[in-house]
Amino acid sequence: MTSVLYDVPGPRAVLRNRILGVVTVLVILAVVGFVTYRFILTGQFSAEKWYIFTFSTVWEQIFAATGRTLAAFAAAAVLSLALGFVLALGRLSDHRWVRWPATVVVELFRAVPVLILMMLIYYGLPVIGVRVEAYWAVVIALTIYNGSVLAEVIRAGVESLPGGQREAGYAIGLGKAGVMRLILLPQAIRAMLPVIIAQLVVTLKDTALGFIITYNELLYYARLLGTQAQYDRPILQAGMIAAVIYIALCLVLSGIAKYVEIRLRKSPRMRGGAPAAAAPVGGTTTDTELIAAQRGLGRHDGTSV
């Protein structure tokens, strides 16, 4: 029995998939077992290696470093989204004097690694008499890079929409700004939301690069703990704790993104309901314009086109 989009595997394919699944699980267990064995053999689970984490002051400093990581991420995320929208609108502009500079900025800063941007801002600007704190060097570098990436994400989302969406907006009397604000951007954001959230997760993890320019965030403090010779240099233990905290933060961010996605899916504005009710410039709407708008916005008889 077959489907249009999917062929049901036969007995041989099912057996092959099961064998591959078992082999994959065994390989993963073998790797985990080998790493655990090496940890035990080298004494990484000994009390001496974990003794430094029994002090409440150490955990207070870990939480404070996590707060500095979140502070840099929050500022960079908000500014990156704002910059991404501005650059995306610039790239979608009909005016060359707006579109070309936006394109140059996006293509340039997408190609420059975040770490180079941080080092240029923190170590390079003082050469010309401009000094920037480590916090702002991290935020500015993350904003420039991730804003450029998000600009391409938003632009791709808008351009992936059917042409009827734009035409329907013009048919009911909306100008280009109204079509973009009420019709195209809401749908593009909803379609690109998983990609946007994935880029924000990258932004959160890239804050760890700030330790290279001495920004006292989570990785910087974990590295400091790992170099304490009087506590047997617990570098692996500090790294594991930092990794667990980063994983928890990313999971929380993904959970928030899932909640926002569900709310947007239920919102009538994000389903294209608001633009269809907009009044045309002339004051009344003809039957032809209404039909064109309904078809373009996917609201003809309540179903998507």
C-alpha cells in the first residue's frame, strides 16, 4: 500500500531500519561508556574535583555570571530583531539608494565571524581613541552579525509568500506600507518563527565568545574556576556545569518560542484576518476587489488557498 507522499516500507526495509537503529544506539552507548570509563579512570568523579562546588559563594558567582550572560543576550536579541527588520525592509525597498546600502551591510557583516567583530570593537577601536566596555562590545558584535542574518530570514519569508497576497492588499486600497505591515510581515514572521528562534539560540550561545575579550560571563567564570590549582583544576567539572546551564537556558528559550508560535497560530491577525476587513481608499469595495482580496489572503470560504 502506497501513499502519494510516502511509500510504506516493506519487510526488508523495516528489518534494515531496525538493524540501523540498534547499531546506532549501540554506537552511542559505546561512546558514552568509553567517556564515562575515562572519567572514572582519571578521577574526574572524585570528591576533590567537585569540592569547589560545595561553597555557596561559588554558586552565587555562577548565578551572577549567568545573569551577565542573559543581560548581554537580552540586549543583543532585541537589537538584532530591530536591526533585522530595518535591514529587511531596506532590502525590499523599491529605491536603489535604500536597497543597495542595506544589501552591502547584510552581505558584509554576515560574512564576518562574531569573534572578529568583538575583537575589532574591544581591541581595535581604542587605537583610534574610542573605548568600549566589554559588555557593549559583546552586544554590538552580536547585534551586527545576528541582525544581518535575521534580515535575510525576514526578507526570504516575505518573498516566499504568493504574489496574490500583495495584489489582494492593493485591491482593497492598501498602500505598500499597509500591505507590508498588515499582510506580508505577519505571515512571514509566523512562517519564519522557528528560524528566528533558532538564530536567537545561536545568539545566546555566542555570548560565550565574550570570555575572550574578558567579559565576565558564564564561560569566563567557569574557565576561572577550572584554573584553580588548589582545588585540583576542575576544568571539566566547571565546563559540564556551564554546559548544563546553557542547555537549560536554550530549552527555556525554545519553550517560550513554542508558546509564542501557538499564540500566533490562534491569532486572527496572523491568519490574515485583519487585512481583509480594511476599507479601501475609495470608501466602498466592489465585488471584484473583495473576491481578489479573499483569494489572495486565503479567506475564500474559510480555507487557505
